[in-house]
Amino acid sequence: MLVLGIETSCDETGVALYCTERGLLADALYSQVDIHAEYGGVVPELASRDHIRKTLPLIDSVLADASCRKSQIDAVAYTAGPGLMGALIVGTTVARSIAKGLGVPALGVHHMEGHLMAPMLGENSPTYPFVALLVSGGHTQLIKVARFGDYQLLGESVDDAAGEAFDKTAKMLSLGYPGGPAVAKLAEEGDPNRFDFPRPMVRQPGLDFSFSGLKTHVSTCLRQLANDNPLTDQDRADVARAFEEAVVDTLLIKCRRAIEQESVGTLVMAGGVSANRRLRARLAEVLGSKGVKVMYPEASLCTDNGAMIAYAGALRLVAGEADSADSQVRPRWPITELSAPEMALESL
């Protein structure tokens, strides 16, 4: 089965072709970072308009890269949620139109299920069961994955996601958008011993997160520094380092707790923040010493992309799933509402 995957949930347009027999054939991604950078965050209306401009050209591009014709497409998978309403509608409309024209099934895919399946596209894919840390600009969740489609939410952020906290901290430090890479780069120059920021909710039982208070702590620290003397580059670097260390330690503590609670030997990390080098190093150091295998998608698949949607969609399409006539986009869509297909395959 040749599946066209379309991802338009936020500020990146991703398109891919996945074949159930030959694997990932082509993958193309367009990032809207430059469009939103001057506003310091994603502007939903601009995101939707740019998806309209880029989706069809990217489809033509992946077809050419894979040496395939549009008539060879057997099914179309697209992100149905969660995400920005307008952006989701663009991808949904394009996907269903192509499917209707070709007379093939279309299927709306859960964006976070796509992230969960992204590591399966690598050479060394994880085996079930495992605990997954989904950490991005919009989500911070710990999920136990028993098998494809069988997900148990262990904990999530009760306010800001980790990636959102990075973006807001970057803005306070007068850095660019997206904030994660900018803060991480500045933190490399910071003194890890100058400031000790709190690790939110680590003393409380459970696996939920909270990053709003940490963001407020950054604001208070910067204001106090500015009251004494003008902020220096070193001040900003030291604050960035303290913030990054606090986020990394918080995620590490919760991941270790989840692994111990669920008695599994594998942690899978996905989402944009999973590309953070300090987070990867600390997880590998601490969990690796306990015999836990820590796995990630390939670097190009950490952020939003069409490949993960094509793959997750293929798993459900092969099992016989397809959109019904009343299928709708879902800007808010709890992953726990998903279920395993009756004929679920562990992988393709």
C-alpha cells in the first residue's frame, strides 16, 4: 500500500510517501519559522495561509522524488488533530480532495500518535511495551504504550508545555523564535553554578508537569538582575543555563519515576524538545546506568513531519480503518480516546 501523508497541524507543512512494502520513499518539510519569527510565536491565520501555498507543491515534490505518479497512491493519511483549527482544515481539505479524486480511502491521524510512531521509522525501532515522553511546544506528556493504539496517559503538563516555556523564556531573554534552539545555544555559554532554579512538582507524587512557575521564576530573576545593574550577555547566558538545567532535571526525574512505576526497560522520546542535546545526554547517562534503553526518532523526524503521519496512518489503513462521512478535524483530541485496531500490526 502506498500512503500519502500530510501534516499541517501548526507551523510546518510536511508531506511524505510511505510504502508498506518498501518503507519511506520520500519526505519533504517546509518550516514557517521565518514567517512567525517577527511576531515571537505562531500566528494561526498566517500559518493556515502558508499551508495553502505549500501543501500541493510539496506533494508534487515527493511524488517526483519517489518516481511515483499520483494515480499510484492507494490511500491518504492526514493530521486531523490536535492542532490549530485553520491549519488542520487546510490539510484535511487537500487530503480528502485527493482521496476523493483518486477513489481511495482517507484517514485522519492523531498528531501525537504520529510522534509516538516516528521512532519506528528508524533502523533500530523500539519494541512494545515502552514509556514515551512526548515533549514539544504544545504538549508534555508521559504515555505508556502497550502496543499500537493502546495508550495510557501517565502524566502531562497542567499548564505550559516544556516547549512553550522555552519559547516564552527566549522572548524574555530577547532571543529569536523558536525558543528551544536559541535558549539551548545561549545556555552553552552559561555558568551552571550561578543560579539554582526550582524543579517544579518533583517533590509531589505522580507524573504531572508544571512549567508556568519556572517561567515566572525566570522573569523574577531577570528583573532583580536589571534592578542592580544593566543586564550583561553573561547574565542572560547564566539564566538560560539555569532554566535549561531545571527543565532537563524535571523531565529526567519524571521519566525515571515513570520507568520504575511501569517496570519497562525502554523510554522513547519524541517531539521538538527531544532534540535538546543536554536532555538527551542526561537521560542516556542516568537511565542508561540503570539498564534502560533510551530511543529517539531520527533528527529530521523529531519535529512535525509528514513521514510520521504516513506511517501511523498506514498502520490503521492496513487494518481496515478509514474516514466516515461525518469525520471532522479535532483541535483538541485526547490521545487516550484512541484504541488499537482490531487487526493491529506492531509495525510495518
